[in-house]
Amino acid sequence: MTRAYDVQAIEQKWQARWRDEGTYEVDNDDPRPPFYALCMYPYPSGPAHQGHVRNYTFGDLVVRYQTMQGKAVLSPLGFDSFGLPAENAAIRTGTHPRVFTDARIAELKESILRLGAVYDWRREVRSHEPSYIHWTQLIFLRLLEAGLAYRAHAPVNWCPGCQTVLANEQVLADGRCERSGDVVETRDLEQWFFKITAYADELLEGLEDLEWPERVKVMQRNWIGRSEGAEIDLEVVGHPDLTLTVFTTRPDTTFGMTYAVMAPEHPLAEALTTAEQREAVAELRARAASESEIQRTAAAEGVSLEKRGVFTGSWVVNPFNAERVPLYVADYVLMGYGTGAIMAVPAEDQRDWAFAKLHGLPVVRTVAPPEGWEEQGGEAYAGDGVKVNSGFLDGLRVAEAKEAAIAFLEREGRGRRKVNYRLRDWLVSRQRFWGCPIPVVHCPVHGAVPIPEDELPLLAPDDVEFLPTGQSPLALHEGFKRATCPIGGEPAVRETDTMDTFVDSSWYFLRFCDPFDAEAPFSAAAVIRWMPVDQYIGGIEHAILHLMYARFFTRALIDVGLAPPDLPREPFRRLFTQGMIRMDGSKMSKSKGNLIAPARYYETVGADALRLFHLFVGPPTDDFDWTDQTDEVIEGCGRFLDRLWRLSEGTASERAASERAASEGARTGVHSDRDLGVRRATHRTIQQVTADVERWSYNTAVARCMEQVNLLQRYAQDDPHADVLGEAVDALLHLLAPMAPHVTAELWERRHADRLDSRPWPQFDVALVIEETVTMVVQVNGKVRDRIEVSAAIGEDDARAAALASARVADALGGATPARVVVRAPRLVNVVTANGSV
């Protein structure tokens, strides 16, 4: 593809200028209004791919647009540089994770720079740098001191291949590790946790005022999973000393409890399993231990619901009617939610209904379903209605019955009102080397003891051996493990777990505000100046955990005194989640091996054309498919920029012609109707593109600029007015500057010998964007009878009069008197007769 200009030379020229002159660097005392624009902390896995290009193009547009709006835009970037892939690479190749990671950072950074994305690189942070480790460890110690970090036994996802604990999101839907592919097991280990559940209500309530996509809010609400209900204490038949406590959100349905279920890990599972049922229960418990929670909460493929539950041989007593009901163990009940045991009411829960039918258990309705429910094949009914078969609750509606049921339980001492959460405390331990070391030693006398703050940062040693077992080298390094207790001086063992990498990405946005501070994680003045982030940009895959953890961290840092008390507790004011790129039906990702690198586009059509493609291909929130035709669209964007170049700069022959015209006197003076039409189009384009950019409708913004280029090309060919054409081209360069920054900067400099990046965003003339006349459609009984040119500002009375004065309308009426006239000025008038026909 032959280009109208030297794409690579111009792009490299402007990238060097922006970098060397610090064009988009801002100081904390910048007098302009602050605006914090942030793309999510990237993991450096190598050169950028098209997902990166899409994300950083959107982010860069925001930075440039807000700068042109007169704001001091904080736009930093860093690297979430700890992680398992670097450790796996060390095991595979022998390359130290630091060397591997630094090389990947260099590759990703080079790709981002070639895109033309501008950042204040002075503020760059990397999770694995000692200065960042120092403050991450200090934060851990302050959370530990405040009781927000603690150590406890808990069931965890364990990958036997990676020899480490996995977070739920690292376990695929089929129960395998996303990295190694090994089947994930459940193990009970002593781990470090952050007490995020202490903030459950605040995290839930804080969502209401955020300018976030509603689907992200819904995902966070569901993850927190607040449930109001009751805990009920069930007597165990034959075990007067034991009580099984269940949690339910529907205590009003307890009269319909026909069986109960406990989790395989429940502490009473062993004691309540009879000898006759021991083998069957043991088999189910073993299978559950080999599966992840994700597998267990779904109907695992190939395992019927019948095989997922086993009778323990024991019975419990329904406290509402004193009837005995059988007790089962089932893998779909989790120990981590509620009490690890549930009551089953098959008439009001579909899963309970299916389980009851498979096991031949009774079904007792406690809410009258709608008329015809059963005749139409309805099974469990979970809606509102009148209570039936419920003793003292009969005749009440569900809400009233819930309160009456809880009152009964509390009065009789058999239960209590309870609020539960699906959210569990954040497990931060990882059995890995390449992560932030946990600054704790284990003393045989004093237990887990924090290391003194003046000994930070605690760094992992480099002389470690990476073995194919996947076990963390820290656990095998005697020099690292040997320590002295800071309290009594006893020999101690250093903690060999490292922190979850989500810890690093939960506060980096605060460090960006002042990464130059060597005395604190960040200065109070800096975070008050910049926080919260005005525009956060990233993928929907981070909609739950990263955002939840960052919201928790911001609150916790305020509460433990590391952040100022008047810092906003929500870190991200506005969130945008871009659509993903698919290829052959799958998400484009490194793990799937279907990445399309941007490098070859940089070397051919250029970064501007690639950026324009990502903006033009469709709404930014939508997914799109990378197909065989994609290259054609990208080249089309390149051709559009060529037309822009020729329009603004001209070929050599056109330049000579324009110089001759200038010497003879270019057309100036009074504007013709055609000139005025072009001016109106220019100012309407400014108005429309501005509105499009504000609402993230980038695809329509690009389309409007393309339409304007087409109009101006036609106008330029037929005796254009010099001022009108100049104004139009200048406005177009302004509008395209955040989208295609290199070519527009070059053209502006050639036209005006100054810098476009120092210019404000263009303003439109209100008088020019108001339509002077519009076509008003006149109907008679819904049929179009005339079209009349009227003033765009015409009022209802004048519109009615103009319609009734039309000769065509009079002919259509044929002497009939209008029954009514419906006016929608200035676009439509409908004359309606009494009988609706003429």
C-alpha cells in the first residue's frame, strides 16, 4: 500500500518529541484542574497484542481529549510484574524470574510507545522493585496490627502441578488449573487472609453512587452475596449432645423441610454418619475433596444429582412440627458459606425438588402456587403467595411469614435472625517464589511475629534453585528460612509464602500519585489532589476480584492510618470496560496462541491507522471478531488518513496551483450559501464529535470525521472560500488529534508552525448548528399528503396553521372538518377527521 506521507518517520518524530519534551508529564502542583486517567495495571507477558492496543487506544484518547479540555491529566503506567508465568518460565528454562520479567516489560513498553500512547513515565512503578515491595510489606504489617490480616486453617483450591493455592478465578469451569491444566483439589491448609468481610456492607452500599457499567455492579453485588434470613438449630435424633445449625433465607418454609444436607467437610459429618452408610459417605467425601468449589457449585458434567448426595443414616428434627427428617451429605453444599448445612424444602427450591424426586423424598408445599401451576407442569414454586400447610403461619403472605417464623425461633430458643454473605475473606498466601515475601517469622514461643519495619524491604534471595516440582524455592532455601524472633531472640523460621499478586494491584493507583516519596507509600497531599481516579479503563475479566480488592484496600488504608481520613473511600469514580477481541470464536489471548501482534501494522499502515480501526470497528463496549477482512478495514483507515493528508497538505502539483492562486488573490469576502453550508457542517461536526467522545461513542465520532473529509474534498475542488476551508480543515485536525495524534500533529505544524497538543478542544458556534429550516411532514389520517419547508423554531400554532393552509391537505380533506390536529413541531402534523377516512 503506497502512502501519501512517510508514516513511520512522522510517527517516530512525534513519539520522540512527546517523550523528550515531557509533553504529557504533570506535576502535583500543576495549577490546572486535575483529571486522573488510568488503564489497568498490565501484566508484562511480552509484546502488546491487539487487546492491549484496543485498551491503550481508548485510554490515550481520554488523556489527549481531557488535556485539550484544559485539565492537568495524570496518566501513569506501570507493570504488575510478579506472577506465576515468570516462575514457570524459570523452572522451564533456568532464567531467573527477574531477568525474564524485565525482558517482557521492555517488549511491552516498546509496543505501547510505538502506539503513540502518552504516559508520565517518571511515575512508572513495577511490583517487583524493592521500593514497591517495601511499601507492600509495610501495608501488610499495618493490616496485621489492625487485625485485618490473620492466619487460619481453611479449605483451599490446590493445584498439584503448580504446587500452590489458587484463587477461584484461576480455576477453570471444568475444575482444572488455568496454567497447568491439572485437576484442582481441595486441601485444608493454614493460610494468610485479609479480612475483607469486615467491609461487606460498605462495599455493597458503595456501589450505588459509582458511574460503573450496571453489569459490573451486578457482578460485585452477586459476589458479595448478602442474604438475610435465619439460623435454625436442629436436634439430632439419638445425639442429645449435638445440634446441626442450618442457614436459610426462607425460614417461613420450614414446615416444608423434608430433609437436611451438610457439606462433606462439615465437622459433624464423621460423627453423624452411621456404620451402614460410612462407605458411601466416604466415597462422596473423597470425590468432593478432589474437586474445586466451582465444580461443586455447578452440576458437574457427567455426575448426576443423585450421585452428588448420600444419606448419612442420621435424622434431625424439624423444630416447627417436631417431625424427623433424613440428613444427607452433598457436594453442592459448601462449608465456606453460611453454616455448611442447609434445610431442604423441595416445594420451594428447584434443586431440592430434583434431589427429592431422585431420592424418593416427600414434597410439602408451604406457599400456594398460582392457579394452574401444577396442571401446566410447574414444579418448585419460589414466588410470593399465601402460606399453606404451615401451622400458625397459614394465611400470611411470605414477607409477614418470614418475620413470624424468626420471632418463633427466637422465642423458643431454636434459632436467630442472621445475615450471611457469599463474600469470604481474601486468601493471600501463595506457595511461590516470584511474589512479594510476607514479612513474618514463626517463633516457637511467640508464634507469628511481624518483622520490624526498619528491616523492610524483605527481599527474596537470588541464589535459589527452581525445581520442576513447582514447590517454592523459598521453602528449600535454608539461608532465607533461618531467622531470629524480633521479640525474644529465639531461633525462628521465616514465612516462605508470598502474597497474591492481587495485593500489588490493589494499591498501585495510590503510589502513582507520588512514586517519588521515599518516606511513605504515598503522600497525603498527592492522593487528596488526584484521587479518586476519574476514568478507569480495563477488561471485564477484572470486574469482580481486582475491583473488589482495590475498593477494600482503599478503605483499609484509610482506617489503619496509612491514607488520610478525608480521602474518598471509593478509588474509581468512573469505570469503562471495553469489549474483547475474538478470533475463530475464542477470546484473543496468549494462552490460546491466537494473538495478532501490532508490530507489522506499525511498519505498514502505521499506529494512527491501527488506532483509528479500533475506534471505528464498533462500539467500544462490544466484542468484535478479527477476521480475514480485518486487514482490509485497517488499510481503509490508512487510506482515509491519506485523504486527510492530501486535503490538508496537498500534492506537489496542487501546492503549486494553490501558490499561484494565492499570488492572484484567493477567494475571500462575503460567504456564499455554499460556503455557509460548509461552515454549518463544520460546526455540527464539532458538536456531534464532542458529544460522541463524551459518551464513548468513538465509532460514530470517526464516521462523522470521515463524512466531513468527503464533504471538504468536494468543496475544495470547486472554488472554495479560503477562510471556510481553512477553518474546516483546522477543526478536523483538532477533532482527530486524540484519535490519530501523529498525522494530525504533523499537519498542524506544517499549516501553522506551532503545536496542536497545546491547543484547546474546538468549540462550536451555537448559531451555526441550529437548523434554520426543516421539512415538516403533513399527514391526513396518517397518510402523507404534503411536505412543507418551515422554520426549525416554528411553534405549534404556526405549524397547525401552515398544515391547514396547504392546498394538498385541503384537497385530501375534500371539505371534511378536522376532528383534531396532532402537532409535533417542527417535524410532523397529522390532521384527523371524525370518521378517520376521506
